[in-house]
Amino acid sequence: PADPTKYRRILLKVSGEVLMGEQGYGIDMKTVDTVAAAIKRAVESGVQMCLVIGGGNIFRGLSKAAGDMDRATADHMGMLATVMNALAMQAALEKIGVQTRVQSALTMNAVAEPYIRRRALRHLEKGRVVIFAAGVGAPFFTTDSGAALRAAEMGCDALLKGTSVDGVYTADPKKDASATRYERLTYQDVLAKDLRVMDASAIAMMRDAGIPIVVFSIRGEGSLRRVLNGEGPFTVIS
Ligand code: UDP
């Protein structure tokens, strides 16, 4: 549905950068706690929540590839970074009483459940948060693609992309003061204008599955709740 107040099941993608808070690197547990509290309120309002967390705060494959490492190896390290973030988020959620399961696309049975679609659906039906770690489990992809894939597999009503900017702008608002935010865009607009919201494969997958993408800032109190109440600021891609 186009109306966020009607969402029954959503996938929230949180980029790694958000989790580092004001630090330049790594995991800031205070920020993780803030995001976890927002997720708890969403779960309590009855929304089934899937989560995908990026890894850019720890390791991004592309930035290390081509130097001393081949791309696939660097990407494997990036995927492991997303598992660390997932465990941090699980710890923060369970500390405040939100039952959470981590399912990893790379099997590591001692650490997380393997990704099993039907099992994930069962967790969601029981009101548990499911964190999908390690993206799609293959190099040359990103966690945006992982988020799109899982949103489609889980039959989510929307993919919420929580970033540090409150939507998609005509230019980088941090560099260009005249940049304005788009209220609505089509998938085709994003692809044709090459707006760097998510990678093209993720956009195309959401277009084919007919799942809207809502880009919003997850920084600040109450931002997730506002989006779920249909209140901006955000950009909807549909
Ligand atoms: N990655 C990958 N395959 C995936 C998901 C992630 O190879 O399916 C690697 C890739 O190296 C990527 C890193 O994991 O740079 C961290 O993910 P991402 O850059 O998407 O994190 P974010 O930008 O959301 O913090």
C-alpha cells in the first residue's frame, strides 16, 4: 500500500554509517541503542520488522579492492562487517526486550542462523525482529541489493531506507545549499537520472516486485515513528 499507516510488514535498511554516530569509524553503541528503541516502538505498534544493516562503518569492499586485495576477498570482509553490526543490533534489541534473530547469508552456525526463508517468515509472524546479515551472500553486491532481495522474499509492504539525509535531493545537500528534496520519484526517474539512492540492481528489483522505497533520516528521535505515521520529511520512490 502507498499509505505507510497501513504497513503490515516492512524491511528497514540501516546503512553502516548511521551506526558509527559521531565517530569516524566502527560501532557507536549509543547510536545503536537509539535505533533499537525506535525499532521497539515500531514492533509494539504491530508492524512486523525485517532489518538489513550495512557494513560501511567497518569495511567496504570497493575501497580496499584493486590495491592489495582482489574484489571478492574484500567483499567477503565487507560481508563479515555486516554480521558484526547485526550482532550489535541484536544485542541492543534483546537488552530492551525485543526478541531478535540474526539470519546470515553466509553460514556461520555458531554465530547466527543460516538464512532460511520460511523460518524467517515464521519468526516475523511470531513478532520477532529478523536481521538479515551478510547481504545476498555473494561478492560484487551491496547490502542495498540484500535489502531489496529480502524485502521481496518476505513480501514486505515497503523498503525503508534509513540514512543520515532525510530523502533524495537534486544535489548533495551537504555541498550545495540550493539542493531541494524530491517528495516523490518513480523507479525510472532514479535509474534515468542516476540518482545515487541505492544501487541500480536494488532499484530495479523493487520496481519489478512493486515495492515502494521510502528514503528518510533515521537520525533523531521519533523519525521512524513519523514515517510509519505517514509524516515526512522523506522521499517515496514507487
Ligand atoms: N557486501 C557484499 N555482498 C553483499 C553485501 C555486502 O560483497 O551482498 C560487501 C561489500 O564489500 C560492501 C560491504 O559488504 O561494500 C558493506 O556493505 P555496504 O557497502 O552495502 O554497507 P553500507 O553502505 O550500507 O554501510
